[in-house]
Amino acid sequence: IGIGTTMYYPVEVEGALLSMGDAHMAQGDSELDGTGVEASLTGTFRVTVIKANDLNDWQKELDYPMGETDTHWIVHSFTEIDYLDTYFDNPSDIYGASSIDPAMKNIFMQTRKFMETNYGMSDQEATSYITQGVDFGITQLVDGNWGMHSEIPKATFDGVALTNTAPLNVSSLGTPDLTLSAETVHWGYFSKSLEPVLTIEDGAEIVVEMSTHHACDDYDKMIKGDQGMESIYEWSSTFKAEDFRGATGGGDGVHILTGPIFVSGAEPGDILKVEIIDLLPRANPDGKTYGSNAAAWWGFQARVNESDGTAFDAGTFTGTPGSNDEYITIYEILQDLDSGNAYAVPSYQFEWPTITDPNGVERDYIAYPGTCVPHDSHGDTVPSSDVADMGWTKSANIEYFDDVVDALIPVNFHVGCMGLPPASHDSVDSIPPMPTGGNLDDKRIGIGTTMYYPVEVEGALLSMGDAHMAQGDSELDGTGVEASLTGTFRVTVIKANDLNDWQKELDYPMGETDTHWIVHSFTEIDYLDTYFDNPSDIYGASSIDPAMKNIFMQTRKFMETNYGMSDQEATSYITQGVDFGITQLVDGNWGMHSEIPKATFDGVALTNTAPLNVSSLGTPDLTLSAETVHWGYFSKSLEPVLTIEDGAEIVVEMSTHHACDDYDKMIKGDQGMESIYEWSSTFKAEDFRGATGGGDGVHILTGPIFVSGAEPGDILKVEIIDLLPRANPDGKTYGSNAAAWWGFQARVNESDGTAFDAGTFTGTPGSNDEYITIYEILQDLDSGNAYAVPSYQFEWPTITDPNGVERDYIAYPGTCVPHDSHGDTVPSSDVADMGWTKSANIEYFDDVVDALIPVNFHVGCMGLPPASHDSVDSIPPMPTGGNLDDKRIGIGTTM
């Protein structure tokens, strides 16, 4: 929520009563360890009232804080859409209910609602288009009501159809080393016992054809006249090209995998390195390329009600025979001849029918891999009789939707399922991903990506398939746009004796691009070990929450082994510089990923720097002082500190609530900051901190601001025009990151296997693993870029406040740390003079690992008080906004 962002907040009280604070200079998605790099900023905002009578369709349905930039809509939701309603009598109960899984359901429903109301889509259109063109991510995992967001690209869904197009010109990648045929593929499993179909030397470059397992959703468009595809899909009453489909042969596994490929020299303990050099779609005999998306029973959308409030039906699978809400969307790749860009464009949709296969088995939902749909004529299409001639029949005519809403989904060719068989089992279902790879369904595994797979069997036995022409993060409704592709790969063995430090610890499929490392993990790191006797039990255990714990631990391990970081360094740097996202929610062993930017952590220190030159934004309308802020709550009863007209542009100063982590760097000599933080044995600038005054809420919020004309039922539109950091009297700007007990990292063991201690809060008095990292903003004078650079770390001490209360963990907002001398720093006596003391000397870490975290100024906590309660804690986000902690709420965003 930074420069250029516009935010939209539902108004519940007269005058709206806008407050803002908790500004950050940097933060990654998740705010994992407890805070961003908390800093004091000054912002310029334009505040506009949208009256209830003037609301458009999506605004009429707005019950969450919405963001907008020039390029994207940003939808927000949480563990509870409105925790104040769910826990009306005891709002603090939300802290015991924190979970990502319900937040994912809520963000999908809110995103679907926006797509329907803003673009006029049906439930089926919205669900398919969301799956292919919208990314879901973790916003924060620390604020009680955990947050997720979706990013909706405007250009994809603005309804502008292409007018000058042609089928994508598919050039050849050369003579394939593995061509598609029934003899070169296997259906739905990885197995160490399969005979290789190709043997290659270490370092070989190979061209491999891959078939989608959804081609028979439209036989004429994706199979007919293609000898290789016809060979694979042939199935009549007298012949079936491949009867063994799935790990046990009964359909328990779906992907058509080309291979396996025996790699000479690969042995257990090695790593197989697979570089994706090129990918091209497989055109049909007419020169056109199509793909299919199945919104199916295994999709995440089937876990929530449809838009009309009814449950998702899938025939007999859901105990609703004859009623099926599964839909297929057929996409075509079209090239815009004006821009040269290629897009997946929806062609038509149809409802999945009840189908009888050539062996006489009737199924009323998508139940068996390789099922062929016997189509009717529809729109301008007259199907061939080929599918019917093989013996496929249906119980009734199919319902088609040929006039679908336009969408231009950028093509992103990638390989959904690629990997190696494990040694633990003879044959495993191809659907759940595992340490040796398989069905990751990560849209990043495309051209230019290198994958690293742990080898468990001789020859590695590489297989690949389940290729996609497009997909968003989550693969929400069940599949990407499934398409047949041909790829060029370079395959190299890294011998066990040659592994570097991070490779020695590799127990997951790792990705690498020119700019990022991509770590993967799942509900279970190794589901085949957890559910050794019954691997299919993973399907009943699908969850995002444990996947998040696992991806954090795997990411931390990589940071420590690749960059030589300590646990504390890795955790802080991950929080500020690494993004976590949902990879897929459909493959049993649900997947998450982290993206680690190489440039941030490559250890190259800046050599030509200066403090960031902070120019003025003009005379503030609200300057910082004890009189213009309130601590840790939103309240409809607070007296406004400023009244503005509708449409006013205002300049507002904001204070971080972590400034006293280093008084000398962030408070000393700054009259406004000193006013706010003044606390001695005889005077405390603000005694009422939190919703009840007892510290149950932490943020220093500037405001409230009364907006003339704002009434309940309106929307407050807040445009963030500019944000600048607050320099200290020396012209330097600092921020603080607290790796604290409320951070997500406290929910998992530390790197050494011990639990995270936080003094008496965790029942471990005197033992505290909370750390503070102080960052400075430095500008690289060569590039002009600004970075948050770690200055030093320290372990949180046991502190006694000026009123004599001792606390051995981070327990009360506005606590000041009485520092010792350390490194080149000799602290002033100001904090001690106010009456703050500590029980022992502080442990410092001045020689921290270098990191260059790009500055991203944004506002963590901005919003309006609700009407339901007189005063609410500032930490959990709510429909009227508050503590979203979304790094997108910055310059250029409208809320």
C-alpha cells in the first residue's frame, strides 16, 4: 500500500475518521517474522468520498479494503472476512483462530465476486479466468486475522478483444529425440521399475514432445489428424492404447508423461540438473493450437459454495447423481499481430456431461484419465464423428456457452509435471508432488528455468508432461490451460562428491532463473514417508498451513547454506526480501513456493553510497506530536485532529511504533518523535495504548481525520500520491525489524531444532530468541537505487520500564531499549535518563551478512473505525481496512 496505490474503504461512521501509520521502508509478502522494516514516513494523500448513490456494481458489494494501481486490482481478505462479527463479544479470540486455509477460501470468493460484478462474468467464466490469469499470495501471517491478496491484471480482463490476430506461428525445435506415441509415454505414475524409452549421456541436449491428458476434451481441436496424439488416445471397444493408467492402473494418477529417460552416470545421492531451453506448443493439422481448462471436483473452488450459495456438485462423486457443476473451457492461442504478443483466448465453455466409455462404463463426473467427449454441434462448430465412432456416448445433449466474456491471458508455456521416481515405492501416483519433483504445477518452470532434482534411483529416470500454456498461482479450479508442448532440455548430472553446501541439503525440487532462486515445499515435505503404507491418504490431509511452515523452513535452510547466514539473519532477510506464494491447491500435497532475488543476497556490498536525500513534500497538514496520534486502536468515539473537504489533498506525518528500538537513530533530536515517545517515572505522553488501554494494540496512528460529507454506506477513496522517509537530524533514515513472538517463525523450531523462546510469554523466563535488526536506507550513487541495508542485530533484553514493570519479551508498545556501546556505536544516556533499565548487557551482532533489500515505502495500517464496536485493536485487519500490511499499498495505489 504505497506510492501510486488507491485504496477503497467502506465507510461505517460519519466523517469516515481516517487514520494511518505503521509505515514500512521494505517488506516481503508474509511479513513473516513479525514486522516489516518499520520506519517513520510522510505521505501525500488525496481523499475522496464516493457517495452511496454513485457506487458502481463492484463498489455496491464492497465489504473489504480494495486496492487499485494503474495495472492491477488488489483484492484483500483474511482468516475471517469480518472477525468483529464472528467474534463480536470477544474480538481478541481471532488470535487463536489464525489460519491461511480459511483465508484462501475467503480471498477466492471475494475475487470471484469482484470478477462477476466488475466484468459481468458468470461463476464459470470467473473461476476459469481467475485460475489462469490471477495470482494469489500471502499478505501477512502475523496480525491475528491473517491476510491474503489476489492481483487482477487489468489488461487481461478489460474486455478489449483483439482485432488483428493469427494462430501462433509454431516453428520447429528440430528433430525430436522423443516423439509422442503410445510407446513413449506412461499414464499417471512415476516408477523406478519402468523400462527407459531413451538413454542419454550426461550433459545431453534433447528435444521431447509432451501430450496433455486433457486433449480429448475436444478431440477435433487437439488430437484429430495428429498421428502421435491419436496413437496415445486410441480407445475403442476392441482396443485401448494404454490400459494401465495411474499408480495401480485404476486411474489413480492422470498425467501423460513422456519417458522415462535414463541418464548415464546418474546415481542415488546425485542431483539431476534440467535446464529448460525452449518450449513451443503443438499445433494441430490446421496450424492452430488449443488447450483445455477443467473446473473439476478436485479444484479448490469445489470446497466453497458457488456464487448462488449452493454447494459444488460433481455427480456421484459428491452424492448428487445427475447434477454436475464441472465445466470445461477451451482456449486458443492467438498472436496479436500488432504487438507480437501471444494470448490464451477463451473459445467456448461446456458443462461436463454423463459419458459412457467404449467398455460400457458410465461416469457422471470427470473420473478417468483420457476420457473423450462426444460433442454436439454448437456455435459455428460441427464436430466429426471420430469420438462417437470409437464408442463414446453421452446421456444427453451438452450445454454450451459459445459467447464467453473476452479475456486475454498472456501465454506462459511451462511444464507442470517433471521429475524422477522415488526409491521408496515401486510406483507412485503422478498427482502429489514429492522431493524428487513431479507435479509441482509452478508456472515458473518454463523457458530459462533450471530445475534441480535429488536422484534416488540409478539413471534418474526423468519423465515430463502436464504442460500448460497459461496458469496463475494456485491452479485454483483444477488445471491450468492444459496443452501439448515440445521442449528442448539440457540434462546434467551433479555428482554427490561435487555438491555444494545447499545442494548437500536438497530434499525438494529447486528452481533457478537468471534473477531468482525458487524454493518449493508442500503440505508434507515427503508425503511418501509420512503416509508410507497408504500414500493416497495425502488427499485427505491437504492444507496450506503446514505447507507454509515447510516452505519457510526450506527457505531458511537455503539462505543459511547458500549465503552463510545465521538463523536470525536468514529470518529477518526472508521477511523483508522474499515473497511467498501459493503454487497449487489441487494436487493433494498442496504446494507453496518462495522467490529469492539473487541481487538482494549475492553478498555484493555497495561501495559508493550516501544517505537517501529526503526532499520535502510541502507543509504537513498533520505534523507528528503526542496530540495528533493515538496508540493501537481505531475508534468511532475519537475526536478528529483534522477536518478536510471531500477531494482534499493532504500531507500527513506518520511515526513507527518501533522507533525506540534505537532511540538515538530514530527519535533523538526530532521534536515530534520525542513528544510521542516521552515516558519517565513522572510523565508518560500517552498512557492509553491499545483497544482497552492495556497495550492490546500497538500502532502509532496519525488521525483521525474527519472527511466532510462521508456517511455510512459511502466508500472512502484514498490515493497515495507520494511517500518519503523521515530523516533524523543527521540526515540519515533508519528502520527496525522485530523477529518477535507473534511472528510466524515462532510457530516452527529454530534451525538447531529447538523451540522459539519468548521469555515468560512462552513459559521460558530468562530465555528469549526475539531479535531486532536495525536497517539503514542507503542510496547507491551509481545506479540511483535506494536499499534497506542491515546495520546490526541484537537480542531483545529483559527491560524494566520507568514505572518499574519488568518484561522479558517484547510485550508493550513504545518500549525503549537502553543500549550498550557496541561496534562503533556509543549510545546517549537519554533512554537511561528517562528511567529505562535492563537486567544484563545486550548481545549484539555488528558484523551481519550483507543484503541489499530494495526500498518499497508503503503504509501498513490505514483505515476507518467500524460502527460495531466503540474501540478495536489496531492489529487484526477488518472490512474497513486497518492493518493490512500489504507492500502494494504504496505510491500509485488507490485504496
